[in-house]
Amino acid sequence: MVFAPAGEVVLQALGALKKGGIVSIAAIHMSPIPEIEYDNLLFGERKITSVESNTRSDAQEFLDLATRLKLESKVSVRPLNEANEALIDLKRGKITGAAVLDCEAR
């Protein structure tokens, strides 16, 4: 499920899917999704679907399901003074998962 308002994240999500998987887009607004390479990202009956609206209970249901399925997210936390380096790493594809800037870390 993609909550980020960045179209390029959809391609990353598709790349992580097994055949027959579904990427659900739950962003209210989103930048354009870049061109999709059919053979690599959609072939194998992968699907993209949108979710019209999300409620707090929808989010809780998703988190409960993620817990039951033992889904794991990858998050790296960096201090705010490393924001430029984090952006460079992101651009170079060195970040797996999510990068979070901690505004209170020194």
C-alpha cells in the first residue's frame, strides 16, 4: 500500500511485488507516476488500484493485518544536519525503505 504522494514510489512498490500482487494507492494527491516498464513491473498479473478514501479505522485494520502477517518495514533515522547526505543517498538509490529525519537529534 502506497501512502506517499510521490508517483515514483508506485514503481518501487511494483518492483517489490510477487506475481499476482496488488499495489494499492492511498494518497490523496500524488505527483505523476513515471513511465512503467510493462515487462519488468506489470507482467505476471501485477495490479495497481486506488483507494478512494481512508479512515482511521481503515489504517488500524491495515496495521493489524500487517502485524498478523509479520510485515517488516525498513526505516533509517538520521539527524536533521544530515538531510543533504540523505537526499544524495536517496537519489543514488542507497536507501532501502524509508528515511526519516530526526529534528531533535544532534
